[in-house]
Amino acid sequence: MNDYKLLINGQWVEGACEPFKVINPATLETVATCANGTTEQLDLAVQAAQSAFKSWQHVSHAERKAILHRIADEIAANRDELAALIVAEQGKPFGLAIGEVEGGIAWTRYTAETEIPVEVFEDTADKLIEGHRKPLGVVASITPWNWPFMIAIWHIMPALRTGNTVISKPSGLTPLSTIKLVEIINNHLPAGVINIVTGERGIGSGITAHPGINKIVFTGSTPTGQSVMRNAADNLKRLTLELGGNDAAIVLPGTDVGKVAPAIFGAAFLNMGQTCGALKRLYVHESLYEEMSAALADIAKQQVVGNGMDEGVNFGPVQNQDQLDLVTGLVEDAKIRGARILCGGAPLDKVGYFYPPTIVADISNEAPLVQEEQFGPVLPVIKYADVETAIEMANGIEMGLDGSVWGPDTQEATTIASRLECGTTFVNTHAEIQPNVPFGGCKMSGFGVEFGLEGLLEYTAMQVVHIKK
């Protein structure tokens, strides 16, 4: 069993408190212990990042690009080790963990190559006015437990590319792959440019209120995001908040159920449903309702649930006990309300946080399983008769991350998708994200975007330069 430490100013150090355990959700065994940092150690990390920023901000774009590519090379060389760490701490099947690492490599390389433009506002015979992008300073990354490696990449690489220094704070449930990532990054950077401080209590709130941190990138729940925003007010930290998503999908009359059901299932149960942008509420026209519900249940029954490192397993556990309890409670409530459980519907009677893929039919739109983000392997299927009613139900919650419309007429589906209140809409697909396309939510799903040039520029401040010729 390995013991993991903090990285502060290029040095690996022990936490000042008793280490905490990292548990494998498939076996409930302790796979590692991790340093439990203090707010005093956080202060040291921030001081190191501030000091490193003085020189790192002036490193050329060409050199930063080259460094990110070297980091990507080393990630690729350690692909299988990183994937195994992800499985051990998070639970997803090994093949999906490999995809998470390879996605991180692709995102790193794309970020490296993204050019940061100088905007020309005026260029006349006697005057030139330009907009230059400057790094912000110390950026803190606070990442969740569902995609621990990939989301750390999404936060850290743009910060480095734009000339900022970084404090990484991973979830205490899944810190291992992020620590390994930071180790790799640190191999290619001056001391203090990248730091990682892990801890069970006090570190997150210490980061959000710290006067030496200039920006926070947070991915997680809406209530925690609200707390981040309140704590960040004192020094007006820049914020990118990617918060909860209870994504709706509408299936229109005439849709080919056999064609779209596998894609809908994949979008709903990606990472065992533990994905902010997963499809979480499915509205199906009454003419297709029974056929679609049965098709999804048939696919669910074919999944092989188990330890992500075992041969043939394609569906892992829920990551932690609290999330398992939440999912279980929502399904039990649905049963009491008269919903029909087509498959699954209860935790498996075995060691580990295993809950099988579950399809719930004949459920009211007002049920908590529909109105709340279940963030697990359960999909409620809601019947509708009128498209206007489906749109109203889809928009009838406070969250607005993604949404999708599925139908045979692409133009009609696109028109309906444009009426969904969310940051990203999809037509005949869902949960597809790309490094070159901005991604972010609206309403209570957060603000700011990640990815593409727009996402990169969120790590910068504009400095306008007036030049008299």
C-alpha cells in the first residue's frame, strides 16, 4: 500500500495531520493512505505559487507549448498505471479508465496548440489600440470524484498554458490519479508552478477564501459551488463553476427506437451515470413509450457489473456509500409512488458499492428521482403526449447544463433543442464534448466555459494597450 504526499514548492512533504484512507469502491479495501494537509501548509503552497508566478508568467508561448507536449508524452508513457489508479479509487472499468487517460492526453495537446490572440481594436495612421491577454496569477483547481484525472487535466492545463501557477485540490475520495498527474507535470516545470494539497477538511474552504489565490476552477455540486462563490468574494476571485446537471432528453414521435436506444443508454449510464453531463431524465412520446422503455431495459440487463479490473466487466460500482444511499433512497421513493422498475432497482448483495443499471417507468415528473440529480445508474422514463408539455417539463428545474432532442426530422429536433434552457444542446446524440468546443452551464448549473479558445481565455485578464504612433 502506497503513502501519498503533498507537493509544495517542488518538494514532496508529509501532511501535518493523520493521513486519510483511500477506499476501492469495488472491494472496500484500503488502497492507499494520503497526506492530510493543513491550512498552514496550504499557505506555504500559495506562497510557492506566488513566487513561481513572478518568472513563469514571462515564459514564452512557444516554451509553454513545448512543455505541455512533453507532459503529454510522459502521461502517455504512464497510461496503464494511471488507468489502474483510476479504477482502484473511482471504480470505473479499466477500458473506460484508459479512455479517460487518453482523453486527458488529447486535451493536453489541444490546449498546448491553442493560440492566444492579440485583438486589434484600432489601427490608424496615428494610433494603435490592442487587447493583450495576461495570466491571472495563482489558480486553484478543485476537482470531484467522478472523473478525477480528466477533470484535473481540464483545469490545470489551460492554467499552465496561459502562464498561471496552480494549486490542485482533488477529492479526498479519489486523489491518487491526480497526485500522479501532478508528479508528472512537476517533472517538467520550475518548483512552485504546480502544487497539490490534499486534505479531508478545511483545505477546500481555505482555498476559496484565500487572499493569495486569484481564480478558482470548481467542478462539483451546486450547493458547494454557491459556497465557493460566497467565499471568493473578498478578493473578487475569478470563477469558473461547472455545477450539477439534471440533463433532460426528449424523444419525438417517429423516432427509430432500435437505432437510438443504445446511444441513449450510453449517454445515460456513462461512468455508471456519475457524470454531470449524462442524460438523467428521458421524456418519451406516448406512441413510443413502451417500446423505448423495454429496449433500454433489455440493454441494461446485458451489462456486466463488477470490479473494473476484472475481465469482461463493463459496469462498475457507485463510487461511495453516500452516493449509493442517495440512489437507493430515490428509487425506493419511486417505488412507493407507484413507479414500475423494469430492471435493477436495488443494490447488489455483494461486497462493494454495486447498483445495477436501473430503468424506472410510469413515474411522475414531480417525483424526486426526476426533479433531483440522482448522479447514479438509474434512468427515469417519463411519458408525454404533447411536445410543448415535454419542453415545459424539461425546462422546469433550476439546472441547465445539457439537453438533447431525438427525432427523425433533424430540422424539427434542432428547433425544439434551441428552446431548451441549458448551456449545450444536442440533436440525436448527448454527452459528447470536445476540446475545441466551449462547454458550460446556465441557471444553477454554473457559469463560465471550459474548452476551446473561450475556455482558455477564462484564465486570463485583458490588458488594453493604447499606442500613439
